[in-house]
Amino acid sequence: MRYFIEFSYNGKAYHGWQRQPDAITVQEKLEEGLSQLLQESIAVMGAGRTDSGVHAKQMFAHFDCDGIKDITMLTFKLNSFLPIDIAVHEIFEVNQDAHARFDAVSRSYKYRVATQKSPFNYDFAYYLKQPLDIDKMNEACLLLFNYIDFQCFSKSNTDVKTYNCKLTKAIWTKEENELVFTISADRFLRNMVRAIVGTMINIGLGKIEVSQLNSIIESKDRNKAGYSVPAKGLYLTEVVYPEHLRKKEHE
């Protein structure tokens, strides 16, 4: 049987989602917990890969096992087993061909830029002393929708077949003492959001003009785009799936 697991995590202590040799990852912790509690070797496939230090408010993964007698009890036990910085919200049965990565139709991220020094968000937002022009940054956001090829914002040593992503949302908002960038798309490239934010910050600081964003994207050259902002301000906030994936109780 195949199951989806919905969870969240504080990424500070982890070298990203995907299991790696000689590094602690979220995938490793989940697999260890599920394998011990279900008494069989469990491998989980995540909805995507977050980099080292990136957080997730909503993440999904799928796994196969012989069957779960009491999902509520398993969820409770798994939360007790996992570190305090990983929380499981729900486990539910899905159709056998459901896939956490390939069936996701939309993903959303938020990036938090702190405009005021605070000891309480030091690990969860990127503090900038200089004032940013949010109007110019939102003007630049509109230009993003003219493109689907975002190679200029991707890590160069990646093995993707295409750099195309269909954006559905990109906007900066003010939330108390923070500027928050929200972006949604069908898929994202490695380092894409952090590179877009770095480029937007350069626009907000007046280091580059809004109109220059066109030539940056069209260059397909990572060196032409802005710097990659720190991982601690980035959150995967939502992963959307078609409703038919969840297995109906009467089936």
C-alpha cells in the first residue's frame, strides 16, 4: 500500500531534505523513524529537494509498506520518535500510482527579509540594514511572468532536462518589520528562489534597474543574476495535488 505523509521542519540543523553520506538530512530521519515503527525497511520520496538550512511549513512524501493498522497511532508515535524540529501532521493512504514529486501541480515558497534587527527571527529571516524599494521590486516581479526559461537563476551543476517553469504568483508584501516574497510555480530549479530574491534585492537597493531584469533572464547566465540570499529566510509553504490522489475510505 502507498501512503502520503504531510510534515514540516525547521531546516537549521539539516543538510537539506535528500539523504546524503556523512550529513544529517530530513529524509534520513523520517526513514529511520518509519522503518523502526513499522518494522520494515521504508524509503520515502519527497515532493522536492530543499537545500541545506531551508525550512518547510508544508512538505509531502510518499512511502510504501505492507499496511498500517492504526494511522492515528503511527502519527503519534512517529512524532514522539522524531526530533523536535520535524513535525508530522497527517499520514493518509493514496492510490498505488500516486507520486509525491511528479503529481504535485503547484509549489509555493516564501522568503523573509527582516528590516529591523531582532533576536527572535535571527535564524528565520535575512536581516538587511539598507532600505529596499518594494515598489521597484514588485515592478520587477511583473517582468518574471513574461518568461518560462529561468536558467539564469539555476545552479549551473544541475542535471535537469529543462529550465522551464510556469510562474503563477510573484509578489513582495510588507508584514510588520519584514518584507516577504511569495512565489508559486509548477516547479522550481535548484537555488532558483534564492537567486531571484538576491536579484530583486539588488533592484530594491538601486544597484540595477528594473529593465535590466529582461537581459539578465534572456542571458541564461547565472553570473549575470544577483547573489544567492541565505537559506535561513526561505520556506516551502505549500504543495498542491489533484484531489483524486487520496484514496477514498470505501475503496
